[in-house]
Amino acid sequence: MSTVAIVLILAVLAGAVLQRITGMGVGLVAGPVLSVALGPAAGVTVVNGLSTVNAVNNAWAVRAKTDWRRFCFLAGGLVLGSLPAVFVVLVIDGPWLLVTVGVLVLAALGVTLFQPDKARLSERSVVPMVLAGAAGGFMSTVAGIAAPAFTVYARLTGWDYRDFVATLHPVIVIANLLSFVLKIVIFGGVDVGGLPVWLWIIAVAAIFVGAWFGDRLYDRISSEGTRKLATLLAFAGAVTLVINGVVAML
């Protein structure tokens, strides 16, 4: 347990720093580590819980900068995408599902890298917001990682990344809470891998410490720098899903 504890705390600390800056990090950094240490189901559930605490803290800190109109449509899309994802998880083998989601995200991000300005989506268009929310809800329920779907949307619309991050935090709150509720309703409970209470307390403390460090770095990174870092993390998350799926198959 001591090794798991150290790995968990370091992963959560690093993820919290990155999430404060880019809007994603805990799920991408801690998710793969915990999936290996605790098993896929427990790992994703623990990440959902820690990500919820982290996102609530971040959402409160940047609430004045949040685009609440976009939040409503993205959060509404989350519900639409999460419901069918539960049944897909029950029907399709887990490893194949992880690989499929990872490949789709990689393909979508690849398209955005070559997206010309004249073909950008409208920032105020409702349909792309709802579709992005649905994609994020699907990914959150399946793999515990929702942010890459929103990164694709932000790139396609040219959304300023500082504003994007401010709105992404409360969206991630909804994504993780929804994942918890669905697991309790559909599966009758949640599996947290038997983590003791003291380790949860230390992990939550690491979230606040990481957020503090993230604040110190946030103003030193430009919006363009934030965009590039967020895109890199989204790619890393997608690759992680593919690798985890392939390893599970083998």
C-alpha cells in the first residue's frame, strides 16, 4: 500500500498543477497510474472522485471568467452522451472500447491541427457545443477522461484557451458527478479499490497544493502556450487509452 500511496500522491499533485493551467490533468496523469495500481474499474472511480474535488476547487476560483451559456450546453450534452455510454460499456468488451475511443480522439485532434481558419466553427453555434458535451460525457463514462473531446471543440471554434479553461472546470465537475451517479444506479455501487480514509485525505490535500502551484504558473504562460500544452495533454490522454486497451487485450 505504501508504494501505491506514494504513486497516487505524486500523480495527483502533478495532475492538479496541470489541470489548473490547462483544464485537464488529474484524469490524464493519475488515471493510467491508478488503473494499473488498483485495476481499471477502481482506478477510474477513484480518479472521478479526486477530479470532482479538484474541479470544484478550480471552478470556484475562476467562476467570474466562466462562460455560463456554453457551460449549460456542454453540460447538457454530457448527459446525452453518458446515458448510452453506460449500455455500450455493458455490451462491448472494455479493451476494445478504450482503443476505439482513443483512436477517435487522435483522429479528431489530427484534423484540428490542419484546420484552416476559414473553416472554423461558430463560437455561438449550439449544435457543436452539445455534440462536444456528448462526446465528453461518453468518454468520461467509458474511460474517466472527458477533456480531450472539449479540447477538440475549443480548437475548432478558436476559443481563447484561458476562457476555455475557466469554463471547462465546472463542466468537468458535472462529468465526474454524473459518472458516479450512473455507476451507483446502473451497477449498484462504486469500487474504490479499498483505499483507506487517510490516503483519500492526503490525496485531496495534494490537489489543493497542486492548484496553488498551478496558480503561480498560470500567469506566466500565454494563451497560445496554454493551447499547445492542452493539445499535448489531449494527445497523451488518447494514446494512453489506446495503450491501456492493447495491454488489456494481451
